[in-house]
Amino acid sequence: FIGMQGTDMFFRKVSLNRWEDVNNTPEVLALRKVLGNPELQHANNFSPRGEVISSFLIGKLLGTRRQDISLSGSSQVPLQGLAENNIVLVGPASVLDKKLPGIQAQSEFALIPSGIRNLHPRPGEPAFFADRPPGAAPDDGEVYALISDAPGPLGSTDLISFTSNRTWGRQGAVQSFTDPALARIMVNKLRKPSGEIPRFYQMVVKVKFTDGLPTDIAYVIHRDLPPL
């Protein structure tokens, strides 16, 4: 969010995710002109509702098994923390890409602004999974979400991430691993003929949502990832 110093106004443009681009954005320039050219301030005190619900679902699941868990914003997780702890990250690619050097180095799928790219399509597989553009109802739609379990920077920790271009897609991805019935489906898809579950992997799921509520979550495809 962009704060306007001396006012109680904050501005957010979904496609604007780098602070260095702020001063060249027409909407920001126009708004500053109307308000008398106030100084701009960087504001990080907002979390989408899907991320809040996702955090609750993850905490509810892990809290019954471990006591040494904590919650923090992505900007508060240093690279050293990724090397020393198992981390679950939920957010848009613009945030998570800065935190996931291990996944970036060996990706099979990549989230881009209009969907998910299949970086190494096999025969018969699509090279791209396209999100459905928003319609008249902004909280209704269909998007793809990417779930990644990759090694941390030193290879001794797990970095699990849930990302999508819409917050409801991220919430749906988290539900696919925290809801017992859905998790059973996803684990069975991951399971090899030998019965083994891959140590690291990426998975694509499709999430349909109505009024900001995921109503259908379906497995699409997955790939095993090699260890570091």
C-alpha cells in the first residue's frame, strides 16, 4: 500500500508491487496532484483475507502437533531463517520469489501474472494453465495455484509455499493440504507406484471461488523435485 503523508489515505494497485515503480504510475501521480503532492510512504500493514484464513488453517493443523511454531510477515523472515527453520509461505509470487532461491533454481512450474507456465511440458501436457480473467463480480472466478515443497538454502530444511494470482487461489491451495478429504486426494496423487511420497515436489491445483469462498479445488498436475 502507498500512504499519503499528512492524510489518512492509502492507495493500492494490484499490479504495482515494486516501490521503485511507484513514482512513475499515472494513478499515483494523479492522486498526489489532487491532494497537493504529499510525500509517499511505504505501508505493509495489510494482509488479504485469503492469507489470514490460510494462516489460521495452517496454525490449526500444525498447532495440534508442535508447540514451537510462530507467525510472521514475509519481510520479517531473513534468508538465515530459511536455512535454520522449516517455513510455510503463503502469498503472491512478487513476494515469495524473493524468498525461494531453491525453488527458483529447479522449478518445473512458474507462476506468471496470467496463470502458471509448465516449464518442461511432457507429451500431451499443456505448456500453460491460464487463469480465467475476472468478470463482473470481482470475488467470483477460477485461478490456478502452485504448491511447492523445496529444500532450504542449505538443503536441511523445508520451504513449502502456496501461491496464486488471487488470494482466494492461495486459500484454496492451503485448503487442499489442510482439509482431510482433499489432502487424502493430493497425497494419493503424489504417491509413487512404490508407495513412496516424493521428498520435494511442485503441484498445480485449480481453484474455483464464489463471493471470495473457494467452492471447488481440483488437482491438475505435479512434478517431483530433486534435492539440493
